[in-house]
Amino acid sequence: MRHLFGLLILVGLPAFAQDRVAALLERLADAPGPPGFEEPVRALVVREATPLASSIRYDGLGSVIAMEDGSGPLVMVDAHMDELGGMVRRLTPDGFVTMQMLGGWLDQALVDQRWIIVGSKGPVHAVTGIRDIHVLPPEERTRVFARDMLYLDVGARTSAEAAAMGLEPGDPVVPDAPFVELNRSGNYLGKAWDDRIGCAVLLEAMRRLQGSPHPNRLAFVFTTQEEIGLRGAHTAAEVVKPELGIAIEAGVTGGVAGARPEETQVRLGDGPGLFLYDASELPNRKLVAFVKQTAHGAQIPLQFDLVTGYGDDSAEIQKSNGGVPTVNLVVPVRYTHAHNGIVNRADFDRTVDLVVALLSKLDGASVASIRDFRP
């Protein structure tokens, strides 16, 4: 693992040591982990999950499968470790670096942003530069520049200088956007909430359930390469062979400037969300009813959402093992697929409450009823 030295430096120490949950969220958000380069996130997850699990194993793409033994149906609870990022494509003769994007980036989100390249000698800071307004023709001042026109500036003057920094093609690139609480608001600003917030939900649910009886067998699965095609969920589900699946994701919030009501219905601060439709998966209707009933009984606010341009790991879980009832639960996130996203602490806590309540109720009879399609 030639990048691990730089990766460990990047993870750093949390500023929220007095608040265990906030400190965990900070470590997860700040850890670098674009698709295929999830090593530091995996190390963090394994360190947190090992004392909470009966066993830890891995699929062939590096997804982490933390088992909690018991009897009853096998329930898979899923979140993905990877984030939007990129990788170095080439070093130009004049010392700039070009980048292959990994995941669904908007071109307008890429200009004039800070990045970290994880090279063989450690992290290298970079910026996607922007042309100066004093020289830009008027007709180009409102133009969105395509990603293949952008370069990473690392301060080098030649390709040899860039290479001497420890850079070469294939090195991972992540946003440089450190975690911070926004003005004591209970809202946390950071990168990679899609889907480190889901990873944190799984870890906190494991902690809450530790030592408590539950009527099932649990596989808490932290998957790889979701942002480039739900790949880790496919391979992990093949290994786990679940009877029922719950994916935990980053929701897409409305209520921001320019948003249209039909785009999304989830709002920041109004509690966990349940997807009734997305482009990759239709949830099992009986399982949806079970989630609604459980949330109502536990007095947990529950939002509902339908988003067309969205896909998630539940799609691959659903298609595994001959067909698996699934739902996708979300922690609302404002500004996904960008350098800086916002999550609300109360939304996170309530999502953990809901997951724990669901896992405490999903026994053999309820899972059999959900899986029964007889007319």
C-alpha cells in the first residue's frame, strides 16, 4: 500500500474529542477514499467495528463485512465507503496535472477548488485554477468550463518537479474540505457525507446493539466503489446472501435556492428519509410499511422522497440471492456530490434510532411475512 503514509497523515486527529459521535463523523468525513482507493476509510471502519462485531471479513473488492451473530433471518445493513474524487491522468511538461474524475461531478463544481493528491511521498495540495477575469473575453465570463479543460496546479514548473513530489498517473485525488460545525448550529460542513454519514449510522447502530438481544443475524456491510456503479454492493451481497436488506445513504435535500418542489421532498433537520422511488430501485412495499409502522411507534419523524437522478446500493442487494426485499433510508444532506456538504446532527441521531428500532423488530415472522408474495 504505497499511499498509506500520506493517507494516515490526512486522517488526522478530530477537533471534537469531547463529543464521541462528532469526533467519529469528523474522522470519517476527512478520511480520503475515492472509488478504488478506500484504504484509509476501511482502516478506520475496521478499527471501530472490530470490538463491536462477532467477526470481520471482506469481499473481493475490499468491502468490509462485520457480522453480529445470532439466530433468525440474515439482515444486511449497507453503507458505502467511497466518495466522489478523481485520479491523476498525466503530468504535463509545464508541471500541471490532469485528472480523471471518479463519480458524478458537475463541471461547474470543479473550478477554483482545492484538492489533495495522495502521492507516494504523502499528500500533495493542489488547486483547479481559474482564468483571470482581467484577461477573459466577456463572452466567456459566464461560461461553464468542461472538466477536460481543467488542470491541477501543484506549484511545479515542470513534469520532473511534479514527479519529484511523489506524483504519477493513477494517484487518487480527493476534495480538500475539512470538517467544521457551522456556527454552533448543529449542522456539520464537510466532504464525503455521501456516504460516510451512512457508515457512521452503521457504526453507531452496532454500538447501540452490542450486548443487546436481537431476533436476527446481522451483516453490517461497508462497501466499495458505489460511486462508479454500485460495484461493492454487488460483490458483498453475493458473499452475504441476505434475506432482507437495508441501505443507509445520503439523502438529497430540497429547500435550497433555485430548487423546484418536484426535485426532492426531504428537508434538512426534519428527520431521516425513506426513498419510495429512485432510478435504480423500487423498495419492497411490505418493508416500506414496516419502516413506517416502526418509525411511528418509536415517535421518529420520517420523511419520504422520490428522486429520478439517483442510484444506491439497495439496487444490487435487491437483485441478489434470488431477490431480496430492500429499502433505502437516508440522512438528509444538503449539497451532495460537491466539495462541501451539510448534515444535521439531529437527523443523524434519529436515523440511528430508526435503524436500531428496525433491527430490534425484524424477527423470523416479520421477515417471512415481508418475503411472502402469495396472493
